[in-house]
Amino acid sequence: MNYQEFTRKIKADSFKMASLPHDMRNEALLAIIKALSENSDAIVSANAKDLKHAEADHLAGPLLSRLKFDAHKLQETLNGISDLVKLPDPLFQTVLERELDAGLTLFKVTCPIGVIGVIFESRPDSLIQIAALCIKSGNCCILKGGSEAAHTNRILFDIIKDAGIKAGLPDGFAALAESRADINELLKCHESIDLIIPRGSNSFVQYIMENSKIPVMGHADGVCHIYVDKSADLHKAIPIIIDAKTQYVAACNATETLLVHKDIAARLLPILKEGFDEKNTTLRVCSTAKEIIDCEIATENDFMTEYLDYTLAVKIVDSIEDAISHINLYGSHHTDGIITEDATAAEMFMGFVDSAGVYQNCSTRFADGFRYGFGAEVGISTGKLHARGPVGLDGLVSYKYKLYGNGHIVADYSEGRKSFHFKDK
């Protein structure tokens, strides 16, 4: 395949995609929901093939959990797309209107990014969510899923592509890359692809950044923390911590490290260990915590590990300042929470922890586009430019400046005949 030519065609279709009215984009999404629902049995059957191959290849338990895509998961995903349809149009929105001078008016208006390449892990629901978000935001997408989900991704893509074209979307609104070799070829297409969103290991994301001129948005590891402050309510703390770790261990927003203030550790840790024993969760603890509960000793590496499994690192800290320093040093700037009844401590934590999401008295598992009311998410960004946190519609649009004048020239202003008065409307 000639990837340069392939992506140039998609780039040409991105301008058609950008001009489609909101109603047409929504109608395409509704058609896709209907088509996926009608083909539920075939989708589940294709996923069963992937699961069988993955089990034969001894794929790790958490990855198998991500790969599984049954009728219930499909319906949950379609519910998210239905919510997406109800959201307002993210395009053509005026976010600034400023009169520079009489008859000279500046508008800042949202527009699509263009062509977005998304490389994602084994979760088949990601393919549906990404395609739907790109349609809603007027972008074309190139999708590359993991080989372990090849059968599921292919049937999902074929259904989405067919329904989208029948609903009036341009042919290049979505494309599927299936081989690993495709990635390196796509990374060379910086003239046609406007943004890459990789979802994978830290080393993989770094590889993408180092081997392409295409801008990259996304996150690698999800080393999330919960800090239990000395003023925490234990009745809140126990279920929050257990949920954050075990509700779905394979998610990037699952808590991987628990930090506990020394003044509350003796009361919290024995109760917490009982709860985690019931969940078959291993605790790896610092030497001070081991004096309270008999668990495996943690190494420094444990505090920078994204387990994606039933393992939790535990460390006792002397102060909230120590907790914040630890998180900013070892964390991945994804999502971190504090459990406390002290509003001042909460504001200090939320102000100084350098993460995309900072929470008080709730599970880190809330870090999700669907749970934020975005309808879905294309991924979670831990960077600080353009988009941060769960990336929904607002993270998939850019903007342009439109300036309307009436014979205005810069010389009049630079030579003092006219002056700007800058009035916002």
C-alpha cells in the first residue's frame, strides 16, 4: 500500500467531513448505533474468536478482561454514543467576538482538527468510541487496534464504515490499519495526518513521539494515587480505596499506590487489609506499614508501577506535603485523589498535585469521558497543551480566527491615523 497516497485521500475527505451539518453527523451516529445493535450476535462471535486465540497465547488476565466484548459491553458503549448524539455541536461555535475598530471584527470559531490517527490497546469499545467522537466533531480517523482484537475490530469497523457511508459520510471518514508495519508507515505521513493519539505503554508512546513529525496527544502509564489524610473519615475511605483499586483493575484510572498519613495508619490499615483479602488483592507495603500489617515489602520500583492487576503499593507518609511530593515524583500525572474532611488540606492537595485529575473523597475510577458526561472519550491526556484529562469532543476541535473588515489596512494604525479600541461582545 502507498500510505502517502492513502492518507492524502483521507485528508481530502476531511474537508468534506468538516463541512457536514450537525444533523447529518448525528444521523450517521444513530445509523451506526442501529447497525451495531442489529449485528450484536456476530460481534460477540467475532470477539469469542479473539478471546480463544488470546487464551491460547496466554494473554495476561487484565488484558483478557479488556479484550472481552460481550452484549452487555456493547450496549454500554452504544448508550454512550446515544448520549454523544444529545450533546451540542462542538463545531462552528464562536468563542470570541471582538471589535478591533469600527467595521473591523474578529471572531474565534471552533473547527475540526482534520485527520486523527488513534493507536489503541485491546479494548474493542475504544474503536466504537473513537469513531463516534470523530464523526461528531467532524474529523476523519485512522484506527489501529491491537492484533489480539483483530476479528472484533474488523467486524466493528466494517459495520461502522458501511452505516456511515450510507448515512452520507465521505468514504474517508474512517480507515482501519491492521498490521504492526502500518504504524511506522503512518508515522511518516505528517503532511496528511494532523494528530496521533497513542494508547499504550510508556515506551511505545515515547517511540511514537521520537519517530514522527506528527503532533502527539495522549498518555502512557496510569500510576494513580489515593492519599488518606489524617482527618479522613474511615467509613468513606475504605469503600473508596477498594473501589479505586478493584472495581476494574485493568483500567488506566485504577489506583496503583496508596499513601497514608502516619496519624491514621494504625486505624486504617488493618481494616483495609481485611477488605483487600476478600478481593484477593496483594499489598506491597513500606517498612513502617509492615509493622502494622504483615505484607510483602515494597521496593522503590513498586511505587512507579502500573500493575493493572490485583496489587497495590502502600506507603505511610509524615505529612500532606510528603504525599504531594511523592505523587509528583512517582506519578504519571493521570488522576490522584485525597480522602479528607479538611477543606484546607483538600485545596492544598488539589492545587499542588500536578495531575490531569485531582479528586476529593471519591474513587479515581471516575476519570472517564462517559462518567464526565462527554458521551465517550478518545483517551486520557496527561499533557498540558490543547487537551488534558479525558478527551471528549472539546479535545477534538481546534479553532480559527475570522477577521471581517471594510477596506482596513495596517498602515493606518502603524502611522497613527487610526487606533484600535478592542471591544468584546
